[in-house]
Amino acid sequence: MPSQQSRAALIRGAFRGSSMAGATRPASPSVHILKTSLSHAAVTRKQFVQATGLSYEYVSRIFNSKVKFPTVRETLERFAEVAQIDPMIFDEYRQLVAILPDSTRKVWARMQELGLIRQDFASKVDISRTYMYEILRGDVPFPRNPEVIEKIAAALQLPPETFGEYLAPVIDWAERNPQAIEHVFLNMLVSKMLVARGYMKAADTSASQLSDSLLTMFPPEERLDPFVPKIYAAMGRRKMDLRTLATEADVEEDSLRLLLCGQVVPDEVAHVCKAVKSRLKIR
């Protein structure tokens, strides 16, 4: 069976051949690509209709170029899945991807990795669903509010520093909540410390760009309560940043941060230690 790449080359070649032979060129090259791909995959029109959930009449109108080829991202991805091809072969899909902000493309890519459709993802993010849909469509710029980015990152199981906007200056927001800048910075510093001490693999994030000299704020491990390095190790195994752990353990970020930075001993934040111990299954 030909690979996806070779099949795509055959499809493009078939399209060029039909054009040179004087065949009527459809309104969108994607129509011919889709029909040829379905033929290669041995998928009938009836099967395609059933798999996509569209009406037979509408599919026929697409195939006969009576209506515009779809430009909805999820529809194109479903077409590609059924036809067993990469959606990037469709001009319409490439155009959709090209206009999205870089961080929005990262969201879509991660959604595909996790097998999340748009509706399921939007329901996992604690912001307005309408606003989330606007972000995914590229109708609005990717958010620059760190709190919103943290919610999106948590739903995707990614560190918020994955998104360049996380540390972007937001003057009006910072004026309303100046402590949040410190909060973002310190959370990133904890992630850098976990990498520096070998608990977590280095990631291509903004945290890696912080100066190594800042790590001197963390006491040597021999001066820490033995429980704290156990937390480090468990966070590293789970690739978990501070905010994610605080959220999942349902504890205050500030108290957890003080514990991880060695600025308080476990007895001073006993409720935090109990919750974290339970969540990370630390003995």
C-alpha cells in the first residue's frame, strides 16, 4: 500500500494530468483531491456521507462544485481523516492555518495530539466558550493575559511558557494586578530549578531563558526538609509545573511556592503538604 506521502504525490499528479488533458477544472482543486483520495482509500460516497455526518445532497453538491468547498477547519480535518490523507493537502486548510497566530497553531496541534475536538476542548477551559471559539478560529489575537493562558495551557497539559504571549508585556493588565507578573516569574523559576537539578527534562520554553544566577534563591537540597525533594521528583516524573500541581492538589500557589523554594518548613504549611502528598502519592 503506498505511503501517505506517495499517495499525495499521485493525487497531485492525477490532478495535473486531468488539467492538461482539457478536463473541466473544478472550482477548487480540493474537490478533485478529495474524490481521488477517497477512490485510493476505497471509500464510497455513501460511506463518506455516513462518516462525516453530512447529508448526501450536500456532499453531492460539494463533489459537483455546486457549492463552495468547505473552509471550516474541523470539517476539512474530518474529510482528510476519512480520505486517509493529511489535511494540509487542501488549499483551504493551508490558508486557515497560515493566518492563525503561532500560539493558536500550537493549541490546534496539541488538541490533535490529545484527540480533542473543539467542543470538548472549549468545555475544559475555564473561560467563555464563545471567546475560546474566537481564539481557535483566529477571529481574535491569542490572549496575552497570563491568567487566561494558564487556563488554556492546563487544559492542554502544557506549561504556560509554551506560548510566547505568556511573558509578553500587558501594561493595562499589569497595572490592575501588578503581583501577577511576580507570580508568573516565580512559577517559571521553579520549573527552571527542576530542570537544573535533574528532576525534569529541559523544555523549549521561556523558563530556559532565565538566568542561571537566579537559582541561588533555592537552598541546597541538604538544607531542605526531605519531603521537599520528594515533591521535586514527583513533579519531574509527571512533567508537572507549579500551577498545575497547585490546581490539582487544590492548594494555594503562594503557599506551595514558598514550600518548594525552601522558605517555609512543611509544618508551617501542613495542609499543603497533606494535599500534595495525596495528589502525588508520596510516601
